[in-house]
Amino acid sequence: MKAWLLGVLFVGALILVVLSGVRFSIANPKPTTADDLRKMEVEFMKAAAEKGADGYMSYYADDAVEVPNGADAIHGKANIAKTMGFLNDKKNQLVWTPVYADISSAGDLGYTSGTFEFRSQDKDGKPTVDYGKYTSIWKKQGDGSWKVALDMGNASPAPGGK
């Protein structure tokens, strides 16, 4: 009887160890790296190019803040979305290149920064290009996904003084 009880206790302890390891591995998946953030930026840009404003906004957190060049900050995904309709016009093309990325030591915040180009047409139909730089702050969400919490950009001269 003692041997049987010890066997049951041993199996029970083994099951607890295995289950706690499974729970630990689920709670602590592979940490996000700076390269992962760069890849998310590329996916973000692809979504904007393919789906316009809806694709672009799909990467924003509900409580995001947009800090546009020379204008007041816009609070909330719904309010930001109201300003992004220009991305639905196929004559407009916004492309950006993440140059730098980093993740906090806690693994729940990160940022990317880089350059962007916005190609469009003026009122006479002539092509225009605006250049700039940006920084996006990414925040890990409760479901484990990453969303843009704060996005800001400002104008820059054309590369090489063009």
C-alpha cells in the first residue's frame, strides 16, 4: 500500500512539473527582437499599400497617438483613421524604411525609426515627392500582438539635396 501511494504521489508530482513547464512555455514565448519589429514594419507598409487606410490602421492600438508634422497630436485609433483616407487613393504612395529598431528589456515596448517618402500628384497632376523621417513606438498588447502606440514623423530635405 505504501509503495502504491508513493507511486501515485510520484506520478502526481511528475504531472505537476510537466504542466508547470507547459504553462511557463506558453506564458513566455520566444521574446520579440529588434529584427522582429523591423519585419512588422515591412508587413505594416505592405498592408497599407494593399489595403489603404484599413490596412494601415490595422497596425494601430486603439489608444494610439499620432503626432503629425506641424499639427496637433491626434488621440485614438478612430480619430487617426479619419485622417488616413488619402491612403485609399492609388495615386498616393507612402513608403518607409525602418533603419533602427530596439526592444525594452521588459520586452513589452519597442521602437522603430527610419525614413519615408510620400509620392503623390499636385493639383495639376504633376508628380510630387515629400521626404521625412519617422519614429514609431510599438507596444505589446494583452493578446501578445504588437501594435503602434505612438507614431510621429517630420519633413526632411530630399536625400542628397535633390
